[in-house]
Amino acid sequence: MIRKATWSDLDAVEQLYNELHDAKEAGLIPVIWKRGVYPTRETASSALERDDLFVLEESGRIIGSAIINQIQYDFYADAPWKYEVPDDQVCVLHTLMISPAEFGKGYAGTFLDFYEKFAREHGCPELRMDTNARNIPARTMYGKRGYEEIGTVPTVFNGIPGTNLVLLEKHLAGNRELYLKQKALLDTFLEHGAISQAQYDKSLGDLTEKMGMKNTD
């Protein structure tokens, strides 16, 4: 289950960060994060204050977390994004992490599904994120999920110098267009008596939930 984090989750999220730092220091994962610099307990605490920290919980244990908001780093401003949209239509995924003990079980994909559904429900067709250029597993996963690499930016990232960040983008307008086409088809069926109002309501509800869309005329 993915849900908004609460202050009672702070210790568990900090422990998750420490697990990632342990794995990085052991040479097991190609991340740029640095213990005591980023991410830290303060990272999670700030996200809790903004109300944009989310956790993945299984059997009462926090095994993943991410920050989802509309905050774009300064270096996003000059990036060659394929889609130019107002800032209030952009949703950004930050600091996605899964416990190393749970790698390979599809939990990162589960978080991406949640992120995309969250963005649709909040009227944000434009998805943006960044990842370390050396993190080939993450870049491969994002590519398979339809995220396009639009450039690499050398920067000091959250106090970590010498960082090369790959910027990624995915636009959801196509999903919205498909939703509207399928809704129009249901409208036609209802108009011609091919389905009842009850069948229409159920089908539209299922479609809306499946595609993570609000019912839009």
C-alpha cells in the first residue's frame, strides 16, 4: 500500500535511507547519495512539513518512499523539455527508493504507477524527474516505462558535487485522449440503448479508476 507519510513514519524512513547508504557504501548500488548529506532525516522531515512524502508499506513495514510534488530544481528551467506546459501542470518525482532487501520485486514500478495516477488526478499531464547518469538500472527501468531522457546536467546536487543528472520526461496527454475516446464510445452505447444507465455508470467508473482520470466531459 502506498500512502501519505505521517510523522510516526519518520524513524522508519530514516532507517530506509540508512539502508540505502549502507548498500551504496558497500558498492552494491550506483547512487550518488551521501550519508549525512542527502538524503537525511531532515530530508524526510522537510517533506513531511510540505505534506509531499509518500511511503510504500507492506505487512506493517515501510519498504519504500518517494517525494512527489511540483518543485522543479533551478536547472530544470533551461532543460530542453519536449513538452512546454505551465508549471502547475508539472508533477515531479524525487528521491524514489526501495529497501535493498526488496530489490527485484517490482516495487519501484508500483511506485511509478502510483506517481502517474497521482499526477493525472491532480491535473498534471507532464511528468519530470532526474537520476544519476551512472544509475543504469534506474535509467533502464524508466525507459521501459516510457520516460524519455532529454539531457544530462552537470551540477552540485543537494550538496553533492560532481553530479551528472539525467533528466527524464513523460507526457500523459495520450492517456487522457484515449480515456475521452473510450468515454465517448460509452456515451454512444448509452444513447443508442445498447447499455443501460447502470451499466454505463459502472463501466465509466471502472474506466475512470483504471486510467487514473477524473470524469471529464
